[in-house]
Amino acid sequence: MAATQMEKERIYTARNEAVKILHTGDTHLGFRQYNSEVRRRDFFDAFERVVADAVENEMDAVVHAGDLFDNRNPTIEDLLETISALTTLKKADIPFFGIVGNHESKQNTQWLDIFETMGLAKRLRSRPIVVENDNIRVCLYGIDNLSGPRLAAADFSDFG
Ligand SMILES: [Mn+2]
């Protein structure tokens, strides 16, 4: 079956013979622990270190498992610094895939959707994003944070 344009957009070519995916999460960017700018800096430094590791090690993709931000209302400074880190990945041709965590979740449209619109990220959903080379195909799916009644009501029948 010929791939539709939509399907092609979900296929990324791996540069490595063994597909290399860096998995991170719970970066809680913007967290001013103890109301401290020093601690806010620590969280960004840690994330920027992860980004640098991904670039140095020539990863094929970065997967973020939620809570990129510490809360649903990051500051403009938090957003600009995050955009800068994601741009570093984009310039290195490393796609960034993520889901929405419980700390950062907004009512409808998410920060990750904005980054997707900017070409800096893709949200993992029920239809797979594929990272592949001639020998290996990795299919990535994502489920945003779900708990309580939302989890009970969730329909996973469209995964595939
Ligand atoms: Mn968390």
C-alpha cells in the first residue's frame, strides 16, 4: 500500500545502524524550587546537558516522557530558553517527540502543540511515529498523562 503524505510525515530516517533514541522526561523546566533562581537554573542546565549529549552522541531522536515544564504556565523566559534548546536539536537534525505530563497539562491545546507548529517537536499519539533505517523500524506511540475519570474513560482502540 502506498504511503499517504500524512504517513510519510511520520517517518524519520535513522542515521545510525542501530537506531539510537535518547529517552528523557520529568525535566520540570521553570521549577523555582525553594523559590530559588539557582534551582531554576539547575533544571535548565540539566535539560541543556541532555540536549548536548544527544547532539554529541548523534542520536536519531529524543523522546520526552512528559513534564517538560514544571507547570502549565511557564514564564516567557522559560519558553524562550526551551525554544532555544529545542532549536539546538533541530539544527542537529534530531527530532524531539513528547507527551503531555500531569504538571504541564492545559485544558485543550498544549505547549507541545505550539512547539509542533514551530517545527520543533512532535506529539506522540495513537498513530506511530516511525524512526527507521534499512534494517530496523522503531514505532513510537504516546499516551498523555491520564488519571482518575479520564483514565477510566480513555479509549485506546485507535492505537495501531
Ligand atoms: Mn513529573
